[in-house]
Amino acid sequence: MKTLPAPLLAKISWRLLPFLLLMYIMAFLDRANVGFAKQAFQADTGLSDAAFAFGAGVFFVGYALLEVPSNLILHRVGARLWMCRIMVSWGLVSAAMVFAHNETSFYVLRFLLGVAEAGFFPGVILYLTYWFPQAVRGKAMGFFYFGAPLAFIFGSPLSGLLLEMDGFAGIHGWQWLFAVEGLMATAVGIWAYWYLDNRPADATWLTTDERQQIQRLLDSEDQHKTSHGRSLLTVLCQPSVLYLCLVYLLIQASVYGVVFYLPTQVGGLLGTKVGLMVGLVSAIPWLCALFAAWRIPSYCDRTGLRRQTACLTLLMAAAGIACSVTFANPLLGMLALCFAASGFIAVQPVFWTFPSSYLAGSAAAAGIALINSFGALGGFIAPVIKHWAEGAFNSTAAGLYLLSATTVLAALLVLGIHSPGRTASKTPATV
């Protein structure tokens, strides 16, 4: 499989990936900080556990509804303008969470946050296909996925510190949390408009020869992708795309079943309320995930063993989720959380090499967005089924055991995915 010269790859990577990483850190922080605010927010507003679970999950309903149209708009108008719009609007909505004083306002703002952020993640995945050839795309996506661990490594202590500002200037700690982190995202969104280039052809920081090299290689890859020559509806309804939708839904259910409740779980292991100490300790699993997000996708790019590696990585995550509530010892519980976080973060950049290997153009924009929409539904389902299982079985551990089981199912289904392997299809086609 052909790729670009190492110096040119390094030049593109250093220009784009750190900034995309910063954007993802902001996205993940604003999406998951409700988990840090949970205890203080419920104490001040009287929100029940069921209402919190629904509000945490309803974000993904708005998110899923607009994923496909948002990504098609990005494909048409370019990442520069559309990423700016997404980040500025979601940052403002996230900051407006300071006004969520009852169930209705909480639900409405969480839903609007999903609407505002819709298209960001699949937009970045699509954007990476404009710059990186298939042979190194897994590694590039793995670097982008550093955003989730880094959001917790740096964001967890920040969130804990902001919560401890409770009462400063007459403002609750959870209000400081939402306001500061939301406005940070807005600032990065404004910066994105001036920093990003839509395509290699627009990049003044590349030479003419470098721009042509990139475009020739990517155009050559696109000619062999199976989405060419098909209508958009046909591509979205093909079994392989729908199969990926199901797999990603199950993966994301496990991700957010852990993410939304990890601070509370760590607090339980430490026997303390969520604050700065819990924030610092909560960063440990994400340090492990950071290492896994770098090594595992790189290994897959080098060997081509994507399906097998993804399956084993998900099984590791499933074991970690289950063991995190099985072990009474805090040290063992934290170790299990490290395996869980590492597994479900590292598997995702590997997963995204599958759809990007045979979808191109507007089909890639819509297909990637559709798959991510189903993942968003997994994020909605996770808190709800976790709460249901805990009530049905009268056990605080039952919810995570159920999510562990769905992760095992995802691991088995991954083995049925068509893998791009080391070589692209040889079947020519035209758009």
C-alpha cells in the first residue's frame, strides 16, 4: 500500500493533528463534564438519578439526528467554516448550562448541546481522509484519539478545581465548571476558522509539489473504493455500513456507560466526594489509555491485523469494566478501570479505518456520520440501561456488568467486519 514520504507526513501531522487534538479535548470535556458535576448539580437542583441519567443521555438524541446533514454540509462548505460554527455554538450552549435549575432546563440544554456538536467527530474523521492515505490513517486517528484521555488527564483536575470554587462570587461550583469549560471551546472554535485549511490544495504551508503528491495518492485510493458509482441512499443502506453502525453503537454504549460515572466510581473507591482529589486520581486510567491509543493503532497499521486486534482490545475493555465493580480493593478497582479505559479508547481509531477504507466523497461524509449517529444512540442508551439494570437487580454493580456484556458482543461482531488489511481493492470505479 503506497504512502507519502516520511518528511511530508511529518509536516502534515505536526500542522494538523495537535490542533485537531485540542478541538477533541474541548469536545470530550464539554460532553462528559456532566459526570463531574453530577453530585453537586443534583444536590443543588434536587434532580433524581433517573432524571440525571435521561439528561446525560438525551444529548445523544440531538447529536444523532443531525450527524448526517452536518457532515454533508462540511463536505460541501469545508472544515474551516463548519468546524468553527460547531465549536462556537456548542461552547455557548455548554456555558448556558449554568441556567439548568430543573429537569426541563437540564433536558433542553443537553439536547441542544447535542444538536450544536452534531457533526464534529465524524467531520474530523472525514477531514483526516482528505489528508492521510489509508496506510497511515489508523496511526493518525490514534493520535487524534489522544483527545479523550487528555481531556480527562488535564480536564479531570480542572473540573475538580472548578467544583471547589463553590460559593465564589455567589456562584455554585458546577456553574463555574460549565461556564469556564464552555467558553474555552468557543475560543478554540474561533481560532479554528483562521487555522484550518479545507484541503491540501488550500494549504499555503505546503509546496506545490507536496500538494500534488498528496492529491495524486488520495485520488488513486478513492478510485478503488466500493462506494463509487453508487447513490448515497444505496451506500447508507448497504449491509456492511449497517453492520458497522451496530458494532459502533455497542462500543459507544460501553464508553459512555463508564465515562459518565467514572468520577463517582472513583469517589466510591476512595471513599470521598468528587473534587480535586478524585479529579487527580480519575486521570490515571486515561494516562494508560493515552499509551494504548498510540501503540495499538500503530501496531494495526504495521501488521494489518485490525479485526483480530480490535476484538482482543474490546475483550480487555469488557474485563476491565466488569472487574472494576468486582474488586473491593481500591487498587485493583483502579487497575481494572485502567484496562477498561485503555481498551475502549484504543479500539476506536482502529474501528474507523474500516469505513474509511471503502467509502469516498459524499458517501464517506454520510456513511461516517451515520455510523457515528448510531454510536451516539449508544451513548443515550448506556446511562438508561445502566440505571434500569441497577434497579431491576437491586445492585449497583448490575449496570456495569450489563455494559461489560455488550462490549463482549461488540468484540465478537468485530470479527465479522471486512478489513482493508494491507492492500486496497483492485476493482476500478468512477464517481
